[in-house]
Amino acid sequence: MAGELSGGDLSRLRQLNALAVIKALQGGPSLTLTEVAKRTGLSRASTEDVVRELLHKGWVAEAGATAGGVGRPARRYRFRAEAGRVLGIDIGGHKIRAVVADLDGAVLHSARVPVTPEMGRVERLEAVDRAAAECLEGAGLSGGDVWASGVGTTGLVDGAGRVMLSEALPEWTGVDLAAHVRRMAPGPVLVENDSKLAALAECWRGVARYAKDMVFLLAGLRTGAGLVIDGKLHRGFANASGEIGALPVLGWIRAQEHLSAASGEAGDVFAAARAGDKAAAAAVRRYVKDLALGASALVLALDPQMVVIGGGFSRSADVLIEPLRRELDRWCIRTPEVRMSALGGEGVVLGAVRLALDDVEERVLDGRTPLVSHL
Amino acid sequence: MAGELSGGDLSRLRQLNALAVIKALQGGPSLTLTEVAKRTGLSRASTEDVVRELLHKGWVAEAGATAGGVGRPARRYRFRAEAGRVLGIDIGGHKIRAVVADLDGAVLHSARVPVTPEMGRVERLEAVDRAAAECLEGAGLSGGDVWASGVGTTGLVDGAGRVMLSEALPEWTGVDLAAHVRRMAPGPVLVENDSKLAALAECWRGVARYAKDMVFLLAGLRTGAGLVIDGKLHRGFANASGEIGALPVLGWIRAQEHLSAASGEAGDVFAAARAGDKAAAAAVRRYVKDLALGASALVLALDPQMVVIGGGFSRSADVLIEPLRRELDRWCIRTPEVRMSALGGEGVVLGAVRLALDDVEERVLDGRTPLVSHL
DNA sequence: AAGAAATATCATGGAGAGCATCATTATTCG
DNA sequence: CGAATAATGATGCTCTCCATGATATTTCTT
């Protein structure tokens, strides 16, 4: 009804300041009150007030004092990352990966269940359940302890967590993943396309940590993209952003074929090219040309600060990155920094964790906090 | 030093609420205190307090009471759009257009000076001066009265307001537009590429008013694009977003040639096609095919809610829009709504006004308000 | 025309949040 | 052991918002 024009109550101010304190404490080492005050811009007195409240509510804990230094030693406080847990799941063609993480995003336990692309829907969902269950058990949790879950999957995902279209896994189209995962972990479940999550992960923990605008390229058996714009994951109106591969002239459809034509297994081609095999080198060259065409379209459209290459082929950085840079140079007005992902196979699942954490943080900010004094 | 984690002082809360009140009043008709209170979510008492302060500072004025209705008639308040002025300038190849607008963005006076693409740098800058001067004079203002200026120009613009590269106007490359305009209007000067500004205008006053993600296509003698993502103009890392035309396979480079090959003047081709000329119709078809290729790349990359066509050719909507829709359908996963701009030649200059107003609003929000009681 | 009803404005007091200031406390240094 | 240093705790002030009730101004009803 009222368009929520911001502003509001005094308690809102306290919420904002409490969140600022949490942000100051999160991730980093334990801090003294004076340090927190300096970082948040609050006065020392107010900081003390806020921290006391957060302490009471269980968001913050006292950490051991550090010796040394003159004067009365300060109490140190840290974010209680262990106050809550989130679940991250990556559903791929060949493996299901699940992790439990704390509120800092530190992985507490992880599980991995191999699957095959040919598996049917039911079988695959069972594998998801197994991975998640193993992971929760390993961390000593039940589903109810999970504050939010993030799920990454191939294919287009709608806003409600249903898979709308998956080319790689035909049986997968139409699965209501959110509903399925919610049966195990009753909290909010956020489902997202895997390329998008990998992009998110790179901006959080990967090589794009300080980039506000970034294009992530999934280079592997499938080719895809994820976009981070202005520090936020860009989904698009129907969650179909980054699907530049659908345009034939941009080459992503045929890109992978160059490699499989040269050899049975894609990975082998890179090895052969590295070893000096002429035919393999030519195949890689053709692959990179096609990959770069679509990438250039994205770069020209968005002018990002950085392009990050992930996916299975990112292991072959040595034969990929330089040719790719050259090809981008050929088409782009300003060639952005090109870097290889260092997250390996963990990118998607980390992005899923980040997605879940974003949801938690948003709810904290709105005051709809699930936490009521855990002490 | 401190990373500004938000939150802060009590006065900040007041600022937020004052801004909410201003937003509630802006644009719309005059409101009573109770109505403002309802819209902002504040209590009536606080609203009264805030409005009194804004009244004193000159942001708000009392409007005539409306008769009718039972009970004591309420005082009505309105946003004092006349409290400040902004200047908007559109520097095109064939015309310079300048407008003075109030804080609501209502155009108070406008001026138009014809130029030619062949004109040299000095001559063109003189024309800019003339347009701006005429406009200011017509509105009875001096440059010092202008709170901020927005300038739109062809070519790439750097962050400081210098033209970095203009293909259409070779002499234009390297001009420091911000510095030049500042000599006349000493306030902040924001310079931006014209396609981007046209996009901004469409989201503000045009057909994309309710779209958060939008792609604007400049279809005319030049072909270009402007992107609005998440309600904000997307500039890119080096202000070079939307330059998808640089990729030859996407056809924007050759798009216009189909038309000029068919006839001397581009406008005539559309007329001829409309009249049933086979050759002209074929030329238009080829043009639309090329235009749609680049547009599809943008749509697939971003998945916007809407595509808006502007520029000179948008007058020929009847022969353009349906074929374009069909072509987009051919390539896109989800074809967005396609609409023609209704702003005509005013798009860029309106976008320039919006740019200036954004700057003003940002400064208001930060409390660095230039206004100190104008009563 | 007088009272009732409706609606707006004005005034008072209270609660929450933040801040400045100063006394107190716990350390280390000399 | 005293001086210097730095954190903590307590007090009182101001600012902002809000609830409540008194007062003012208008229309409607009888």
C-alpha cells in the first residue's frame, strides 16, 4: 500500500547500526569496542550499547583478550558465525555436492555423490537427498537447524525454484527443486542457475573479489555465462540473463565441437596441444575463437571490469588464457582483465552458500531475524 | 578511512524521513499532512515536524486549500520544484538542444541551434554556448542559478566529462565538455553518451516507466544502445557499455548501409517501403535483420523486461516494429516487450535533465544540500 | 441557529537512540 | 610503587519519533 519510501522509526536506526557492527565484525578477526566504533563511525558509548544487545541476542561473542600493549586490556568481540548454519547444494551432471557452512561462509562439512547425466529425475533427486543428508549428519545438524539453503543447477530456473528448461539434463525440466529441498531443510530455499552462482562465488571468494562489474564464463562441456553488475548478481526479468549462447553467430553452440572433433575426450585435446600436437593446437585455437566471440559480445555490451573463466576447462589456463586475451583484444573496445577461476569445482557450491547467506542477511536487515537469544 | 557502513546519527534518520516526504510530494499533486503521513509511514506528528522544517528551508510550500468535504479543511503542501533549476544539453550532429527545467523536471524554456556534422570543434562549442545562453536568458536565469547540468553527446565519454572517442564527429574527440559547460554554469556538470541518456529518459518519462531492466536501441544514421539495469543507468567500468556495434558479426556496422544503398536518404526508404516499393521493402528487411542481431545479443545477455526503439528511425515504427519483433523471436529465449519511443527528438535532452536531477538528489540525500532557505 | 460530527492542528509528555564528559579500573613502564 | 595509558562504566543532555488528548474549524443535521 504505502510505497515504502525508506526512513522510519528510531528502532530502524538501531537496526542499521547493529547491522553495521555485525558487518564490521564479520569475517575479520576479533575487535575491541574502540575499533568497532572507529569502523562504524558510531561513538564508543553507542557501540557499547549495540554490542551489548547483539551479545544478548547471540550474534556476537566475547573473544579472548590479547595480551601485550600498555593500558587496561580491552575486551575483544567477534561475530558468532556459529550462531547459524546454511546449506549449499550444487547439482551437476556428474556429481552432486553439498556443504554446510556457518554465517561467515566457512565450510564445516561437505559431501559429494557421483551421478551420471543419464540418470532419471527420481534417481538424481535421491542423490541430492543423500548428499544433503550426509552433509547435515556430518555436521551434526538436522534440517531444522538450517537457516537457508542455496541450490545451483544447470538450466533456467524460475523465480519459485523450479527448473524451467535444461538442455543438458532433459529429464530435469520441470523439477520443483525448491519444494524438494524444503522437505529436508524447511527454511527458505533459493534456487539458481549454476553459471550465475559460480559468478557470485568469484566476486565473493574468488579472483573477482574487488570487481563491481564482472562477466563469468563457464568453459567446459557446456558453455555459459553469469553476470555480476554493480556488485549484484544480475538475473534478468525471467532469470534468463547470460544466455548469449543461444545466438548461433556468436559461436558458443559449436565451440565445444572443435574439441570433441579432435579427440574423444575434451581434456585430452588441451594436453595434446600443450605437448605440441598440431591438430590439437588448431582445435583449441578454433575453440578459443568461438568462445571469445560470445565473450566479446558480453564484454562490449557490459564493459565489465573483469572476465573470469571457470568450468572444467579452467584447469587448462596455460593454453587458454593468452589466446583468449588476444581474441578479446581483437574485438573489444577496452579489453578487461582476464583471469582464471581459482575455485575449481567448488565455485557453484560456494555461490549457493553465498545465495543462502544473502537471504539470511536480508532478513536480518529487515528485522525478520530468526535468531532470538541462543545463550 | 572508515568504510561507511551506513547507519549513524539521529540527524541521519531525520534526513531520510525528510527525503521520504520530498519524494512523496514530488511530481504528484499537493497533499495534506495526513496524506503525506500515510504515504511515508511516519506518524502525523513527525510528519508535521518534518514538513515544517522543509517549509522553512524552502523545499516545500503551502498550496491553496481545496474546498468540499466535511471537517476542518486541511492545509495542502506541495514540493517547491521552482526552488532550483537544472540545465540539460543535447549535442548532436545536426542540432544542439538546451533546456532549463525545474526540480520536477518540467521544462521551463528550451532552445535549439542547428549545426552540421562538418563543423569544427570551436564552432560547435560556440553553438553550445549560444543554445545554453539563449535558454538561460529565456528562463530569466544566470549560470549561477543552475544547480547542476547534464550534457549528452555522441561518442565515448570518460568519467571526468571529456569526449574520448567520437566516430561521427572526428573533430570532437578530446573535447573537455565538462570544463567548457562549467564556464557558463559553474555547478556540477555531468557528461554522458547520448544513447545512454535516451535510455534514462525512457525509464523516467517514456514508455519504459515501469521497467527495471531495459535495453534502449538508437536506430538512426548511427546505431547504438543504452542499458538500464536494476533501475540504474549502466555505464560500465570505462563508460563503454552498450557498444555491441563493434562486433562485426552482429551486423550493426553494415545495418545502415542497406538503407543508403537503396536510396539516397534513409527516411525515403521507409516511405517507399510503406508505399509498396519491392526494393525498398527488401532493404528495410535487411536492415531489420541486422539491427535485430545486435539487439538479440543484448537481450540474450541481459534478459531485460523491455526493448525500446528510439532515434530518427523510430518515426517509421509501422514498418519497423513488427519485423523486428519477429526477428527477435527467432533468436531470443524470451522475447521482451518491444516498444517505440514516444519522446521523439527530446529523449537525449530529457535524459540530460534526469542526469542533472539525479546529481541534485544525491547531494540532497547526503545532506550536502545547496539550498539554504530561499524565502 | 444550535448542536453534532468530522477532520485538522496544536501541545504535552514519554521512550528510544546516540553522544559528550568524566570518574573508575586494570594494565604496563620506569 | 607511582606514573602513564587505555578501556570501561555512569550520568546527563539532545534529538527524533510517537501516542494521546485538547483545541480549532468546517459541514451536516435537526
